[in-house]
Amino acid sequence: MEQLPAIIDYPDGISVIDARYHRPGRAAIHLITEGDKAALIDTGTRFSVPGVMAALAHKHIAPEQIDYIFLTHIHLDHAGGAGEFMQQLPNARLVVHPRGAAHMANPVKLIAGVMAVYGESEFRRVYGEILPISAKRIIEAPDDTLIELNGRPLRLLDTPGHARHHYCIHDARSASIFTGDTFGVSYRELDTNGLEFVFPTTSPVQFDPEAAHASIDRLMALQPEQAFLTHYGRIRNLSHHASQMHALIDAFVGIVRQAENMPDRQPFIMKALQDLLWERLTAHRCTLTQDDAFSLLQTDIRLNAQGLEIWLEQTLRQPGQAAG
């Protein structure tokens, strides 16, 4: 029998299920239950599927009761398990941003792009096989799409900044937003006295600081009481975090602009990101040692540095544009 992943239940039928991605507490799959129907938000990888199916069985939710799988975006830590889930959840329909729908039906280019970064063996180790999904079971969700889960309205809002194929979900019932990566990353190990620590994710290849600022403001205009992040779970104190996110997006951009004329930018960007985040963690009164904090954040820092450099290069290629 599959061992249950960590599950945290919240009011209004919302549960956080650990996706078992790299380590416990790194990526979450969110479950919304409404009466005798349910939906999943993001899927983790193919290796996340057995644990989630065990969690559904533990909650006495039959596979046939899952009506929707929502993908906030198609990065594979969020969408890699979608094809396997669709095979095991016979009534589910996949709800995805229009920019991502074709890649879910035919993932060849998506797979090739990720393999180019990680190599085939590492890709297979982390993500396994990516299964295509019948286009007949895919719902494309443009901005302001309303999906009802057994009568419960869920509104999907186009929120670029992290990726152009990203939406967030507003659940008015619980005054919640399900934000994928748009509202940043927040690991529970960094919580201090009930206050979370949140920072942007600028991973390759579509980071857009202006769009990121606008998306955060759009989400906050909904006056949500809580946000559910794929990395990781529920956060509150959203006005504070929105302010911090805006400041850190600008600070990240400031760092990469300093590196514009450097022949080898990555070491400088990574060191500057580490210094900035440790300065903010110290002000946050983080209880982890510096070594433990960087061990927790090293993958995020590396990916953020890569994404920032790609943004800089794209900006410098635009006619008449300069990063500064």
C-alpha cells in the first residue's frame, strides 16, 4: 500500500497534499472538495500521483469524483503529473492557460526544452515520463474564465510575470487565491512567530518584472485573506507579503542590471541573491543557520539567477532598449 504523503486540511474543503518533489515541503498539490465533487490544483510530477491517489482514497474520494485538474502553469513541477492523473481520473477535465494547452496535448517540445536544460537522465529521474492528454479533455481558460465545481465558482485570472502561460484561481467562498508561482515561494521552515517569509521565483524563461508587479496588484485587489502557493501551502499576512514581493522583484532586477557588462554574470548574481535573501531572513529573525537556509534555498537561488540573466539578455536584444 502506498504510504500517505503529508496532508494538511483547512476549512472550506481545502487540503494541501505534499507532492514529494525533491524533498518534503517543497511542492504542494491542492485539493478542493465541494459536496461529492473535487478538483486538484497542480499535479507535481508523475511520481506524485501514487501518493495523491492514496490521499484521495484516505479521504473516501473516488477517482470518478474528480471533475477538474487545474494547472496554474505548465512548468513540470506543476504539470508533469497531469497526463498520468488524467488516465487515473476518468471524469476529470484539464483546465489550462491557452498558451499551455497545445503542450499538454503534445508535450514533445515541452520535454525537449526541459531536457536541454537538465539532460535526459536527470529529466527522467526527476520527472519520469510525460504523457499526452486528449485535446477533447482539455479546457482552455482565457482571462476571467469562471469554472463551477459542483456549484462553487472558481475564477481564473491571467497572471503573467513568472510565466506567460500562468493563471491564478480566486475562490470567493474561502476568500482564497491559489497562486502557483505568481505570489512567490514560501517554505514553512522559514516561518518565524507565525509570519511567513516570501520571495519571488524568477526561474527561466519568461520572467517579466512589470507583469509580475501588475499580477500581484491584481490579486491583492480581490482582498484575499489567504493564498495557497505551490511552494508551499497556505500563507496569510498578504498585505505585508505583497509589499515584500514588490520590493524584492525590484531588488532582483537591480542585481542583474549591475551584472550587465560582466563576462560571467552567474557567480555575481547568485552571490548577490544569497546576500540579499540572508539580509532579509536576518531581519525576519529566521531561526535557521545561514548554511541551513542556503541548503534549503540553493535550487531556488540558482534558478532565479538563470531566469534573471535570460531576462537581461532578452532585454538587451530589444532594439533601443537597455537593461538600466
